[in-house]
Amino acid sequence: MLIEHVPVPDPGEYGRAQNRFRMTAWCLPPGNAARRAREVFRDRLAKLPLASDVLDELEIVVSELVTNATRYAPGPYELRLLHDHGLPVRAEVVDAGAGTTLIDHLLKRPSAIPDRLDDLELGGRGLRIVAELTHGHCGTQWTRLCGTGQLGTAVWFDLPTRPYQP
């Protein structure tokens, strides 16, 4: 369910608000949040000039983030797209949890091959995938959920307006 379009004020030249950025947010049902997020995401980005393999990878990123949110954080859950001049430029998965510090650490941790197989059990594999597929164009921030106003965590990633450069 689409919950709202929210203008994000952008103080333009001489302090005039131009409402350059807009956000669209969807509530994600706990039982099938990842599936719903993939559907919405693919539907919204299918019209963009993105290569199909890039769209597939970004869909994996959304799925990983929503799965992590529903597994480790309390709901409600939201998928958000931020638009600049009508073009989606950033995606966010939001939950009511307080995990910004840990998630940010796991996203920025170097991708090293573990010394022991047991090291893979420590978690964060999905976030390593997110960091890899977004080429590090991802992070966390505190936010408020659009639907409830609760304080929560947003895990974001930038959408490529041109191919990612290594």
C-alpha cells in the first residue's frame, strides 16, 4: 500500500523552498515484505534506462535489506524511493529498530575471505552483498517512519543514474 508522497524541502537559491526532492513510501506487510518490496521496486524501476543485470542486482539488494529488517528489527517496515526531478535516485528500507551503528559497521567492513568457515556464522553476509552490488553507495541513518512517525533505521542505497564506476 502506498502511504504518501512527501515533499522534502530543498532550500534553493536565496533560501526559497523549491521542493526538488520527493519521496514515495510503501508499507511492507511482515509476512511477505521481501516479495512485496521486490514487486514494487521492479515495477517502479522497469521504465528507467538500467541494464537488466543492474536491475536484477538492485532487486537482490532490496530483498537482502528487507529480509534483514524483518528478521532482526521490529516493524512496521517501509520501502521508500527518493526522487530528484522525477528520477528515482535513492532507495531506503526502513524499520522501527535501532541498528544504525551495527548495520553501518557491517556495510563498511572490508570484504575479506574468512580465515575459518566459522567466521561466516558471525552474520552480515547479506550486508556484504549489498555493499558489493552497490559499490559502497549505501549506508544507514535515523529516520521516522512515514506511516507511524516512530523513530527507526533507514538502510539506503543510491540508484545508478549512470553505471557505477569501480
